[in-house]
Amino acid sequence: MIRIDAVWLAVQALDMRAGTDTVLGRVVQVFGEARPHHAYLFANRRGNRMKVLVHDGFGIWLAARRLQQGRFHWPAGETTATLSRAQFDALVLGLPWQRIGDDGIIRVL
């Protein structure tokens, strides 16, 4: 599979019609650069769709996810956030990832 060393989350909504070049442009605008082996996450305004752009060192991967029910738990107030693997796994399932610490222990009820 694709190696991912870091996961970055952009808070500002993205138009889900955006293609690879548009999303890559947004990554550079928001994060300053697209680093190899990093994943960049964006959600739509309603919070039920997400796009993930990954630079694998050779090219760009763009994937989309849509929840049939509920919304992704997206942070507010910040411009970007970083996630651990456990937090990313919770986010893509629609779970409140902010409650999961780096070691997988739930810290806030």
C-alpha cells in the first residue's frame, strides 16, 4: 500500500467537484507544499464528503469518501490540524476522532 507518514486536515470546506490539480493547488495554498508520504484531507461544507490527496513520492493519489448517514467530525476555528493513525481511522468512519489520543486511549468523555 501507499506509505503515509503524516496526515494533515484542512478546516476550510472544499468543493467536491474539484479534481486532482485543483486539490493539489489547495494543498499548496493551505499547507505551503505537498510533501512526499503525507496525506491531506478536505471535507465539503455539509461535512458528509471527504477527499484525501496523497503524494507518494512519484505521483498524486486522490480518493473520495461519502458517509450515507451522519457527518465527519471536522474541527472549527483552526486552519489545519494533524492526526495520528488512530485518529484518522476514527475520522473516516465518522467517529469523534478528537477524543482519541496518540496511544489510542480515550481521554475526554
